[in-house]
Amino acid sequence: MFDNMIDIHSHTLWGVDDGSRSLDETMDMCFCSEDSGTGILFVTPHLIYWDSVEELYDRREEKVQILEETLDEQGSSLIIKKGFEILCDDEIFNIKHFKPYTLNGSRYVLIEFDFGKTSEEDVASWCNYLQSFGLVPVIAHPERYGFVHNDPTCINRLSDNGVLFQINAGSPAGAFGDREMQISCQMINRGFADFIGSDAHRINIRNTNMAFYIERYPDAVDMELVRKAAVINPKVILEDLQYIPKREKYLAGL
Ligand SMILES: [Fe+2]
């Protein structure tokens, strides 16, 4: 499919969240990633509890070091980058320092929310707060949220306010359901899929093989825009550069 993909969202690190459960599983996920065309893999554990965030941060550092040494010993050339997937709720208004928790220490911060309870207004206020620190919010899998299913045009408004989007590689292939497929395909074709990530949690289910899903996208999906989201756009995160999205056309209310 594509070479040199940059997967900005995975739960590949073992024992830090509901993702990988062992170093062996992590290694299998890394080899799967590399074999399917990913050159750079972000490990982005869920950041849910701010009262134990320093402990989580230290565990991530320790395990990434072990992972990098093990990959090196086994001759892998996969590059690991670090981030978190921050679960936003009103508690973030108590947090003043986000930089240690961004993607690769950049201005880009990967965020998620409760799937059912969250409203567009909630998301707009959390994103405004993050932006007040000079950060750029990247919403993980927008196609999976109830508030987006109810009114996909909220993506247009969030985008107009400087928010970016990472769709899950499996969504346009139907791995999460029809609604997720419909919204994510439209997001790609209208220029709203800034990044694509595996959001891999395991080796056997929703794994790090993004190419497997990309090969199964409907014919109507613009593969050049998929390539940009998987290979080109994530470079701005690696280099902490400004990114100005090119939206083709507003999303329609489905
Ligand atoms: Fe995730």
C-alpha cells in the first residue's frame, strides 16, 4: 500500500492502559506495524487520571526505553515516538501544563472524550482551553462519537475553530460500523481527515496493520488524500511545524 506511514495513535506499549498486555505482544504489534508499511509508530497511552499522571509518564519513559532496546536487538528499524491520548472532561480546566503530554513534545495534542455523554459545546470549550496554551487539539476518531453521528456538521464548526482530526484506519473500511464508515469516508474526501491512526490495542483485534484496512476502503475514497493523512501530514507533528489544513468542502448533515 504506502511506505513510510506515520501512525500517530496506538496503545502498543504494554501494561500502561487497556492496550498491549506484555512486551511480547508489543513486539508482535511493532513487527505488524513495520511489515505493513509503517515507519514511525506513536505510542499514545490513555491519559485518564491527572492525579497519577507523573507515575504514568515515568512508566511510559521506562517502557519506551526497553522497547527501543528490544527493537534494536531484533534488527527492527521501526521508530517509536511518544504521546498520550488525553481523555478530556471538565477536569482539564484544573490543568495548566500540557506540554509533557503532547505528541512528540510538539504543539499537537491528541484528545478523546466519553463516546455517549459528550456534546459539541463541551468539545469546543475543552479545545478553546487547550488552544489558550498555544496547543493544537487533534480529536482522535471523531467518526465514533454520538454527537458527531447526530450532527456531522459540527466537524465543520470545530475545524473553523482550528481543531484537527485523526480518523481510525479501520473506520472507512467499516470496522466500527456503517455510520463511522460513512462519516470517515466523507471526512477523507472533503479534506477533513488530517491524520489516520491505527488506534491499535491488540495484535489480533484492531491491530497496527493500517494497510490491511486501507486496501479495503470503498472505491470512492480519494487515495491521494488517504496517503496525505497517513504519510505526509504527520510530519508536521514530528517537526512541530504549523499545519494549515486544506478543506475541500464542508461536511453535509447526513
Ligand atoms: Fe486510542
